[in-house]
Amino acid sequence: MDLSSALFSPSKARQQQAQAKDWVLVDSWLSRKYYPKPVPSFERNEYTLQALMTLVAFSERADDEEGLLHNVELQAFRELEEKTPDETSLKISATLESSLSKSSQAALQTLSEVSVTIDRPHPDPQSQALHLTTLTSDVFHLSQSLAQTKHLLQTAQREQRRLKTLLDDVASEAFVPAPDLPAQTATFTRDTKLLSLKLDEYNERLAHIASSAPHGTSSFGSSAEVSISELENAQAQLRGLKVRVADVEARIKWFEDLPSDVGAARRVLEGLKGELKELVAKRNEGFERLLIEAGKDSTDERGNGRSRLPLRK
């Protein structure tokens, strides 16, 4: 975004200011994450800013959750340190543990661990079993919801890639308007107005001609009703005329090289006729020679054939 467009557009100026604040936040977060190393260079555009802002939000949320968990653990440790059991309770607990068998102690240890894990301080096996069943069902539903969410995320990512490709195609040079597009638009608009005016004028002329012509006849005096057979005959005559014109034009081409003077043209024709007669005479003489030579060759072959025949006794 250039400065001139931002100065004349308040919305663009606000958008540029918001992007600048977002970049400051992103740079500060990257500096904290990469400290003491420098932040690597990367391409700065709107897509990168959006992705980094999402990552910053997730990171800050995770940091807040980690801080809350840390505070809870500290508070729990403090409460445990403050609530020290008295000697009587310790003696009773030790007596109970010593009176139990090893399997009972293991069961008691397992029950206590399950109570702590599922956050159920009341050591009732039935309530804990019911709570475990509920947790299993919740885990199943959450896993199904997570799978659907992943599928939706993949679909959204594919659609985002498709839209980005489409956006790149639209932003390519093929969709950039021509520099003289306003001039062409103005020319087309002007021509459209002129043609519409001419069309109205021609419609008025046709209406005037139709109103002034006698009923049942056209302005050329011919019958207004023409049969299809007459149109076909006229088309056939037109095709015949075209054939004759083509034949005449082909014949005329033979005489294109002749001079325009009639006498000179006749002399040229007479000379060509003389050349034609000479060529015909030469052709006839050559044909006669070929016939004579062919006759001699056949006579020689017959004579040679008789000499090779065996003598009869």
C-alpha cells in the first residue's frame, strides 16, 4: 500500500495503522522466543501476518494456561504444607495400613491413585466406576468431535489453497485491464449511441415507406407475396448465371496477354497458329519415324527367329 492512497483513503490509513501495530506485536513476540539469537528473515505480507498473529494468540493462551496451572500447583503445595496431620491421625493410619494384607494395601493404593487422577475425593468404588464410565464416553465423543474438526480443517485448508490459486490467477497479467480501456469504453459508448440513432432513423424510414406504399405491394412495384417455388427458381437461375460468368471469365483469362489493339492481337494469334502448325508437323514426323523404326525392328526379329529354327530332314 503506497502512502498516497493511504493519505486520500481514511479506511486504508486505519488498516495500515492496524497492520503496523500487529507487526510490532509479532516482532516483540519473535524477539522473546528467539532470544538471545536474532530473528530470522522472512517474507512480510498479509498472509504471513495473519498466520503469525494466530500463532501469537495460541502461544499466549498456552502461556496463560501454564501460568494458571503453575499457580494452582503452588497453592496446593502451600495448603499441604499448612495442613500437617496430627500424631493421632498418623498413628491410626499406620495401624490400618499395618493391619491390611499386601493385596488390600495394593487395592487401597490403586483406589487412592484413581481418586486423585479422576479428581474424586470420596473413595466410593461405585461412584468412581460410574465416573470412569462417564469419562470414557466423554473421551469417545471428544475423539469423534476431534476427528470431524480435523476433517473440516483439512477441507478448509484445501479450499484456502484453491482460493489462493484462484486469487493468484486473477492477479496475473491475463486479467490486468488494457491501459487504453477507458478510451475504448468511451469509443464503444459513442458508437453505440450513433448506431442507436441511425437505427431509429431507419425504422422511421421503413415505417414511412410501408405507410406510403399501396396495400399488397412493395415500394418496388412487385407482388408482396412471393412463393417458395419462385424463390427456388430464382436461386437456380442465379446459380446458372454464376457458372456462365465463371466460364466466360476463364475464357477471358486466355486472352489477357494479348495487346489491346485488334490488328496487333490478330497478328499475335496468326503467329501462334503458325507455331502450332509447325509443332503439329514435327509431332507427325516424329511419330512416322517411330513407326518406321518399329517396323524394322520387328522384321529383324522375325529374320533372326527363322535362322535359329532347326533344319528338317
